[in-house]
Amino acid sequence: MAGSLFDEECDYLFKMVLIGDSAVGKSNLLSRFAKDEFRLDSKPTIGVEFAYRNVKIKDKIAKAQIWDTAGQERFRAITSSYYRGALGAMLVYDITRRVTFENLRKWLHELREYGNRDMVIILVGNKSDLVDAREVKAEDGQSLAQLEDLCFMETSAKENLNVEDAFLQMITKIFEIASQKSLEAKEKEPTKQALDGRKEIIYVVDEVSATKQTNCCTS
Ligand code: GTP
Ligand code: MG
């Protein structure tokens, strides 16, 4: 397993999750981003699936590990393990079904309950190609995103519109936060090493291991 997770060229490993109602297009967004594939006849996801893609940001390579689960409650795997360690979440609704937008409340609630507090969240209104069937205005998505302090984008997995941008925006934000954190940890280290109290030493060890979770190849 370690072999598939940590390839030599990767500087960071970022776990991200997809959430949202059934049939909003989560699995197709993921297959479009990871493999440039789309299926009109895709089946509902059962349990958890995931895919990877390496992304170059500045002079670093981040391995995006994106988890996808069922929108349907009865097909979902254990929720807490799905969210554990995730640095980003893509919250998806279908612009042609108002109910999937209304249900975002429920998904946001779950995110707050299980997700990391400084997780990067992007709200995605998918199926923007189905112009005539639209039930949710872009402005509605935008206002909710503003209210909840999220990024927002409309996408079409079918027509490959904004899919790359949405994932890249999330990955870049995570990268910025992770590099800021490792910078802060490095800056703190010399002063902490000078301290000889047992409490401080334990704190240093904790901090270094926390940094390593997001930083898979550099040490
Ligand atoms: P669950 O796994 O049940 O949670 O569903 P899901 O959110 O993964 O949805 P999935 O990706 O399986 O897509 C559901 C249906 O919507 C499929 O028939 C897809 O072909 C279709 N679909 C997904 N994205 C788009 C899109 O951007 N435009 C259009 N027109 N159809 C889409
Ligand atoms: Mg699915």
C-alpha cells in the first residue's frame, strides 16, 4: 500500500473528499479529473472509491488522493473514517435538481461534525451543460458560498467545463496552507530545541509528526 501512496517524485500527499446527494455527478467529476473519462450510464457508488492525480504547483509535486463515496445513505461506509485526515472537500449539487441544493445544509452539518476545522471547502454546482433544465441559479450558489465562506464554481463533468479549475483551486489552497504550516513549524523549531523542559520537547515531536501527515516525501 505504501508503494502506491508515496512515489518518489511527490512532495506532498493531500487527501480530499467528495460529498453531496446521489447522482449529482461526484464520480464523474472525479473520473473526468483523474482519467479524463465521463459515463452517461454510471452506476451509484457503493462504499468508498478513490483516485489519484499528481499536480505540479510552483516547483513542488502534490499527489491529490481524492475519495468518493455514495450519496445514498444506505451505500455509505463509516463516515468518520471517510473524513479522517482530509484537507479538502468538494461539496457537489446538481443545478437541475433544487432538492440537491436544499440538502447542502445537511452536508455542511456533516462536514462540520466530522471534518477538520481548517479544511478547504469548494461548493460545486454540476451539470451546467443542461441549461434548459436548470432549477438553481448560479447566484444562489454564489450567495450560499459567500454566506458559508466557501469557494464556488459551476461545472460540467460531461462537457469538461471548469472541472480541472475546481480541483486545482482546491489543491492550490491546500498547498498554500500546508506550506505556510511547514514554514511556521520550521521557524519554531530552533527556539524549541533550545528549551530543555520535558513538556516542550513532547510538543515539538507532536508538531513535527503533524506536519509530516501532509508532507509525504520531504522531511
Ligand atoms: P452516487 O454515487 O449515487 O452518490 O452518485 P454520483 O454523485 O457519483 O453521480 P454520478 O457521477 O454517478 O452521475 C449520476 C448521473 O449524472 C450519471 O448518469 C452521469 O452521467 C450524469 N452526470 C454527471 N455529471 C454530469 C454532467 O456534468 N452533465 C450531465 N448532463 N450529466 C452528468
Ligand atoms: Mg458516485
